[in-house]
Amino acid sequence: MEQKIKAVQYGVGKMSIYTMRYMLEKGIEIVGAVDINPEVIGKDIGEILGQEKLGVTITPVENAKEMMQNVKPDVCIITTRSLIAELEEPYMLCAELGINAISTCEEAFYPQNSNPTITNKIDELAKKNNCTITGTGYQDIYWGQLITSIAGSTQKITKIKGSSSYNVEDYGIALAEAHGAGLTLDEFDKQVASLDRMSDEERQEIINKGEYAPSYMWNVNGWLCSKLGLTVISQTQKCVPQTYKEDIYSSTLDMTVKAGDATGMSAVVTTKTKEGIIIESECIGKVYAPDEFDKNVWTVEGEPTTTITVEKPATVELTCATVVNRIPDVINAEPGYVTTEKLGDLQYKFKM
């Protein structure tokens, strides 16, 4: 009988309810869980899942190293924050212990073009201790593999244009804050949009220092160029606040976003390549009004031009299913920080 894959869940919030259930359903053994929230620390993960107790107690983050050394997992699933700098501690811990790690962190999808300093640091330690670190999620298919598959059926490409929207309420406070939700327009301009007005040289300096806060499509465009073999010559982004005519309550932020304040943002990233192909991608993340819903639209312009639209994708569930289906790929990959365009196409796994 084959030995079960053993996993640790790092971050026991909204996303983990799906990742843990999906792992259990596919035959993965959860041997540990970690969180910083005193309200869940000490609880059994079965309580979080609304099931009977499963014999796995949630460990405080300060005891994570000791716990993982004891249970020796094959992989750690990290569902916490949105920037790789915020994941440096758990990633480096996994790399130190030689434990493979996958995160839903959006920047972690292709962090080489936004924070090479931390990426290289993690890569070096992971190679030393023979483990693989990566980031994945909804974008792996719906902003990545799906688009490159369409490109593969196209004779000539002049431009790739994409737009995806999602409700920040579904993902937790880190993502909502990263989108400027709840800020006044003046605060949004100072804290978010001001970064778009810097020169390429100033931006690169901040990137090299590890202090850049990219929109999610910044990393997606880098991933697409890597997968398609394109050479980036320039990349810019523009963040625009989204507003609504009426007050909207955000349960994630635990506040009412006033009419005219930022419910979130639209971020457009434009990438020019040496090959002449332009990639223009937009992500719209905000607190939804009652009549709004998720939508994903991509067009590959050229010969021929093809558009694909996915209406009302279940982005949370798709993100978490992607993470779980990627587990064998990461376990079997070369050591280091390896982004998913190098792991091969994502495949459905019935059992693991």
C-alpha cells in the first residue's frame, strides 16, 4: 500500500476550509496546522471544517518549526497573505526544514519580476535542502494555462488582452487591504496610485530593494512571457480606484465603505516584448455591489483572434482545487523556487 502524502496547513482562515477538505477528500493526510489567531489556536481542524475531531490541533506560529520537525510533512500549504515579503518567514522555514511548500500568495505566482531579492534567498535555501517552493491558485489556469493554450492554436499573435474581476470579500482581509478597499480617494491616491507615477528606474530600484507592491497581473504577465518564451522590454501598471454610488458593508473589513470611497481597484499592467507582442491585463478586485459577479475574459489577437469568457467562476474553490492538484507536481519537481510554468500543465488528480 502506498504511503499517504502528509501535509501541514499554514493559515487556518477562509481559504483553508477548502484546501483542507479537498486534501482529505483526495486521500492526503493532514498532520499539522498553524495560525496566529488566538480564537482558533488549540482547536481541532475538524471543528474548523464543521466535522468531528480529526486529531490535529492548530499550533501557534511560534511553535510551527517544532511541530513540523516532529510530524515531518511532505508539503506545507500556505494560505495567508498576498505579498511574498509577508510569506518570507513560512517559506524560509519550509526551505530550512526541507519541506515542499505551495502558497495561494498572488505575488508568489511569479515573484522574480517584483521581488527578486527574497525569491533568490528562498531559492538558494530550498536548493540547499532539496525542496521545492512555489505559488499557485486561480491564475495558474484562468490567467495562465488557458491563455497559453489558446496561443498554441494561433498562427500569429499581436496582442494578448485580459480582464478578470473578483469579490475581495471572498478572500480575507489581506487581499481586501491590498486592493485599497475602504480607503478614501485621497488615501487611495497616496497609498496605492502614487506608485504608478514613478519612472522605470525608480520602480526597478524599489523592486531590487524588495519594497515593491505589485498588482496581481504584474506577476501574471511575467509568467505568461516566461511560458511563451517572450522577452520583456518594459512593463508598467496603473491602479484606478473603484467606487459605488451607495454605502456597502464589508464583513471582511468589518466596516461600511461609504459611497464614493474605494471599494477596491482596477489594475492594468501593460507589458511590451522584444517579439512585438503586447500583453495588457487587468484585474478588478473590489467589495461587490449586490448585482456584481466574477468574470474572466481574455482575447488573443492575431491570426485568428480568439476570445474566451468565463462567467461567474467559483474563484475561491478553483484556487483551492488548483493548490491541491499541484501537490504531486511540487513534490516531484526540481528543488528551488520553481514557478508553475516550469512544472508542466496542471492535471486533475482523483486520488493522491
